[in-house]
Amino acid sequence: MIIAFETRDDELPIIEKLRQAVGLPITCYSDDLSLSNIDLVNGAKAISILGHSKLNMELMTELKKRGIQYISTRTVGYNHIDVAAANELGIRVSNAYYDPNGVADYTVMLMLMSLRKYKQAMWRANVNDYSLNGLKGREIRNLTIGIVGTGNIGVQVIENLSGFGCRLIASSRNINERIQSKVEYMPLDQLYTQADIISYHLPLLPSTNRMVNKDTLAQMKNGVILINCSRGELMKISDVIDAIESHKIGALAMDVFENETGIYHQDRRTDIISNRDMAYIRQFPNVIMTQHIAFYTDAAVETMVECGIGSLTDFINTGESNHEIKL
């Protein structure tokens, strides 16, 4: 039996279709998995989660005691799972995949919204202020755009931007031959000095944690535009706030935020939200914040559910999964 936690209403029709296709019982719960409800997994071999369930050694030890052999996350990122602990316990873990187009499209949209000062214009229109002062934008064809990380999403962003006529530069651990003719690779510190817009497309690792900080911001152009559709933890937000207040940052667009768990993807309209940085930074007119939805398209949701459930059925039936995370 497979148990899926954190299931959303939009996932249920896809899970039902998979239930009929694979011939295995799949039980769904909308709750996060935690020690308080861990007995729900009794009788199952495999579980699937999203990003709000935090699987540490203590929780996975209890899962192992209850017979869980396989875990999948219906997300690409997996920093909410202690994979090393899972390996130590003999639990196999997999993540999901989705085509990069949705996030890449969203990234370019945020660039254009920032350049054309959409947030300020929208605020004015809401109070019938249709004046032009302060709303003059810039054209993307005249700018240098830096892409940090040329994995699947970074590459698709470059493909999307290649028709705009802008100069494209990139920094990445590896050179991607697919887009080498469309972009100029260079060290990150060199990219920082040349880019008018910088977009981050990296996983959260010890080496990338808070990589946008006082020191790296000092290397960037005055008035730089920053785009983050990857992980909020890539940015040291206190340093970013200082850079906005000093006008070092010309605009900032973020689809992610540090400590967003329990806030994003929830209805918190009547609650007190404990994240002062989020409350403060959102009030700047040149800051766009969205609720971690760059990935959220019909195609991506279907693919992630299929990966999450499909990898578990592969584990159960064959002992292997193409999406297994191997350290």
C-alpha cells in the first residue's frame, strides 16, 4: 500500500487515475506527516510527501519501525528530507521531475514586470491614479542578463530570452553545450560586475546557502535587478533589505522566501504570521513577491504526481526507480 500525504485537491484526480493504472491501493491525506500522526502509515510499504513534511532521523526511524521502505517527494527539491539518514536506515528516497518551461516562463515574466514597474502601476490604478511620473521602464534588449546555474531551468530561461535581443551571460559549475552558442560563460564574480539583471537557478546546498549577501551584493552593479525562483535560502534577507534601502538593488522579484513553510500554499488571512522579514520587505514598491507558484502549471502538477507515485510503484515492483536520490 502507498500513502500520500499533503495531497491537494488538484492532485486527487491524477492520483485516482494512477491508482487504477498501477493496481495498488493509494490512500490520501491532506495533512503533513509528523510524529503526531505517524500511525497513519501502518500497513504501508511506501509514502509520498510534498515539501512541508520534514523528514529527519527521528521521524524516519519511526517510519522504518512501521515498515516503510520507500519515500518519494512530489517536488524537485528534497532539502526537507535527510537523505543521509534515510540511507543509513535503508529507506530508499526519490524526488520528482517536471519540464522546466513553467518556471522559465515565470522567471521571464518577473523580469519584465520588474523592468516595467508593474507593481507600482497596479497600485496606482487601484486608486484611479493614472499618472506616468516614476513609471518609466527599460527595454530588455538593451540589457545584460546574468543566469546563475545552467541546469534544466536555467537553460530554458536562456532559450526564452534568446529572442529578446539582450546580451546573455552565465555562471555555472558545468558548461551546458546545448546553449553555449547563445550565452557567454564566465566566473560568478565577473558576472556580478556586468549583469543588469541576475536570475538564480540553483539548488539549496551548503555552498549556495545565503550566497546573495553583503559581500556579493557589493560586487553587483548599482540598481541591479535580482530574480529568485529557486530557494529563498539563497539570499541573506537582512543584507538584501539593506541593499534595497540603499538603492543598490533596483528591483527584486522572489517566488520563494526563507522560512516560507507554513505560510506559502496556506490560507493565512485571519492569522498572525510570524515572519517579520517577509512582512517588511513586501512593502517596498520595487519588490514583487509571489507565493512559490512558478512551478504551478497543469502540466507540471501532473508530471510531479506521476513521478512521485510512479517511482514508488517502480520501487515496489522492481526495486529500482529512475528518480532515486543517490548521495
